[in-house]
Amino acid sequence: MSVVTKKPARTYTVRKPSSNKPAARKVTRPPAKHPKTYSGLPGWKDLAAKNERTPRSGKKGIGGLPVSTARFVLMLVTAVTLFTLYVGHVHSTQELLADVQELRRENLRLHLRYNRVKGEFDRLTGPKTIYDRAHSIGLEEGFTYGPTIQIPRLAE
């Protein structure tokens, strides 16, 4: 029979906390000073706690974002300017659209007038009118056309 022997498992030593360490110190604060009492009402400094009176290193501005007053005013003026430009653009676009619509109506009116005048011209110069005028001056209608009229060239 064969015997299998295992290696002994590695042993670790656990350190015990040293008893020589001093205990954690307790932070004691001096008792809060009582605000001076005046005959009037207390001021803002008297009402605020000490940590609220000290300035904060990271200023929190509008909406919790670190924005200075000057930058906020600049952003506000920029926003108002952009809004004003947008409103002006919309107003001028509406005026331009009204002008374009007026010019389209004028163009349509002129096309209708042109068609009316052209119709009158065509009636005055149409074949029926020309035949009637030719009969009135004594010309007669023939069945065939005559020979082509040629104009002799003058010798130059």
C-alpha cells in the first residue's frame, strides 16, 4: 500500500494590536461664546454659526454652479441680446413674407392683364378682321393664290 503524504499548509501569524499605542484623543472645543446682548435686535453675524461666517473656498453661485456675479450678468446680457436678435429676425421675416405675397398678387394681376390685352390684339389682327377690312376697301377673295411677286434689284 502506498501512502500519500500532504505537505503541511502554510501557517500565518496574526499580529495582535499593540497595547502600547495611546488611545485616540477626544477633541474638545471651548464652550460657545454667548453673543453680546444689545438693546436692539441681533445682527446677521450674531445669528450665523461660526462656520457659516467663514468664506467658502469653492464659491457656489447660481444653481449650485460656481459662477461669479460678473459672469452671471454677462451671460444674462448675452441671453437677452440673443433673444432680442431672434425676435427681430422673426419680425423682419414676417414683413418679408408679406412683401413677397403682395408681389405675387401683383405678378398674377399683371399676367391676367397681359392675357386680356393680348386677346384683344389677336382679335384686332385676326384673319376675320383682316378679310372684313379687305372687302371694305374693294379687294376680292380668290380661290388660288397668284404668282409670287418679285421685286427687281436695282443696279448699284
